[in-house]
Amino acid sequence: MRLGIFSDVHSNLEALEATLKFYKELAIDKYICLGDVVGYGASPNECCDIVKEIASVVVLGNHDAAVAGRMEYSYYYDAAREALDWCTEQLSTENIAWLKSLPYLHKIEDLCFSHGSPLCPEDFEYIFTIDQAVELLPRLNDLSRVNFIGHSHLTKSFALSPGEVNEVVARRFGLRKHRKYIITDGSIGQPRDYDSRACCTVFDTKTTIFEYHRVEYNVEAAAKKIFEANLAVNFGKRLFLGV
């Protein structure tokens, strides 16, 4: 089975539509979203409607939780907090209810899907450095064989074995025996790895090959919507830079 796994759409309709068009050429069997469908961008309802329709699995992201009233976000910096307030006002009753219903974590056999760390998914903890991955070693037995996460908007992958963590730097790689993996999925709607293209991934459960893909989309149109919605200008500008 070929899984199309994506994360952190962040209300970027242009990036989501381009990614799904790209996915159609890859014979995807099932779509999985790792959270943060909303936030930052200007098309929250449109993105929710699409993800609800195409994804077999959607887990809760921190921005999803915030607008659905499932977490406190008063400590967020001003622009992010204001964007969440704006998003809450825009979202339909149906989409708010859908976000409220999303699970923190979902497992399919030896695969685990969550927004942040799978060991405490409700806390949305980041894992994008070797040191953060090393902190998981005492609970290695609690991890699934492959753990797909989002949240950082980066493309970081780690192979874990007893007493050892190695970063996997390849954009396409097969799983090795006797290893467990943390794979950070990147971001469709707001990449932060200095590549402005939307990021999505494919995992083949039969061959156990994982691959990152990048997709061009109309950044100008997505940014223009942000500017016109009077959201923080930086949310639009950073789309051009991939930061």
C-alpha cells in the first residue's frame, strides 16, 4: 500500500491543491494528514473541506486544537494568537466540530501517526534534533517501528536503536531491520527548511521505502490572500523564502 502522508497545510489552499494534483500521478492508496490543517493562511474552511474528503486518517495539530477550544494559546506570540482568533471566526460550525473530533494519535499496524512526539502526543513536543531524538531512547520499546510526525515544518528523519540515534539525510531511503524511525514530514503550507515548495511524502508499506517530494505552487496567490485578510504580513512573506 502506498501512503501519501502530508502535514501542516496551515490554510494554504494553493499549496494543498498543487500537492494533491501531484499525488494523483503517484498511485496513492491512502492519504494521511499529520495535523495543523488550519492556522497562518487565509483559506481554513477550504482546506478543512478538502482534507476531510480525501484523508483516511487525520490527527490533531496544535493549531487545530487551539481553534477547536482544545488547548490554551494565550501564551502564543501576538501575530500567531491573532491569526488563530481570525481563523476561529472564519471556520464553519461543521469544521470546528470536525477539528474537535480529531485524535491525537493513530496507529496502523507498526506505523504511528501524530503531530508531535508520539510518546506524549497531547503535548505537541518537537523532535527535529539529534538531542531530542536521543531523549526517546529510554522508551524505545514504546515506539512503533515507524513514527511519522509533523509540527516543526522541517524534513528530519532519525533511525533509533538501543543506545544509538542516527540522522537519515537521504531524501529517499528504505527502512533497515532492527531500527525504529522518527520521520518528520515537512510542511505543505509553510515550509521552514529554506525551500519554498510544498513538501509531501510517500511511504510504501510493501517495499518499506520512504521518499520526500517537493511541489511548486502559486506562492504569490497564497501570500496575496494573507495580505488581503489583514493577517500578519510575515506569514505571507515567509512563503517566498521557505522559513
